Amino acid sequence: MAAENVVGTVHGASSFTGTERARSAERRREVPRMCKTVLGFVPTQSPVYAFHPTTRLVYYLFMSILPLVFQTPELELLLMGVSLGLYLWSGVPLKNLRVYVRMMVLVLCFISFSYIAFPSVAAGEVPLAIGPLHVFRSSLLRGLLIYTRVLALLFATIVYFSTNRERDVLVSFRCLHVPFVVSYFIGLVLRSAGTFLDDYAVVKEAEKARMALPTWQASCSLTQIPSSRP
């Protein structure tokens, strides 16, 4: 009887272990593998990797030149929509764009101040008086065009560096026969930027974890670290 109980227990444990293994395998299949890019992570099976790195670089340069050619905010917004669609199609989480919201607001404030305080006035234009301020319609439209142009360039840059690794950029440079000194310098810059962003993320998470603890507990956790010296 005892032997039967032992056999039943072993059989139940083995079946439980097999179930857990199956569940873990399903989780691994559900969670896509990610690869490190310059500005984050992208799925290894992302459809953007169906294109050669040179094609991606040429597309980025093309999307960076178009905002300088277009002279209407509507076309700049269209380019932003194309970049955003490519960002989602590549499999990069949309929440990663929250990091750049403060930058966009700061640029908006700077451009608004520049074109309101120092307007570009058209001949014979009558200003709109808002309290002590005199706002010109042509100056506001010019500021809107500049702001949307900056955003279009920013979105194109975010999409490219969020979906390309350092080696992808270097491979595209070598395929375009860029001088070795230039490609080597850009590779060092990208590597330094990636290291800085990784260190910044680690420090930020450490500060968040420390702020989540009570003050006395955080100080104790720092002072009670065992020393490696005898």
C-alpha cells in the first residue's frame, strides 16, 4: 500500500512538472524575443528586418529631407503619421514615445516664444492684440510650420534608431562606401550614446526603488552593506 502511495505521489509530481514545463514553454512562445537597438528594444522577428540596413538608412535620409522640402504643416503632419505607422508596424511599444513628450513640449514653448516675442511681420498685416501682446497671424503660421517640421525630423530619427542596431548602421555605411574614419567615429558615438542610456535607465530604476522605501529603511540598506574586507 505504501509503495502504491509512493508511486502515485511520484506520478503526480511528474505530471505536475510536465504541466509546468508546458506552461513555461507556452509563455516563452508568447513572449517575443527582443534585440537591443540604439534607443531601446525591438522584436527579433520584426518585419522591418526584411529590408537591408542600407535600404533602411536611405529611407531615413529620405524622410529627413522631405520635411525640409515641404512648406505646409499638413504635409509635415502626414510625414509624422507615416513615421508613427512604421513605428507601430515594426513592433516597438508605443509607450516608449512618452520619453520624448517633454522634449516636444519644450520645443513648442521655445518656438512659440520666439515667434511671438520676435515675430516675422508681413507687409501691411494688422496684428491681433491679446492684452499687452501683439500677435501676427503670419508669424504664428510660420512657427507652426517650423514646429511640425522639427517633429517630423524627430519622429523619423526615433523610428530609425529604435529599429536599428549599431552594427546595422555600420553595415549600411560600409555598403555606401563611407570613409572608414567617418563610420568609425559614428560607431563610437552610437556606442557611447547606448552606454549612457543604459546607465541612465539603471540609475533611474535605482532611484525609484529607493524612493519607494521609507527613509530610515533606505538609509539602513545603504549603511548595512557587508564589507568584503576582513
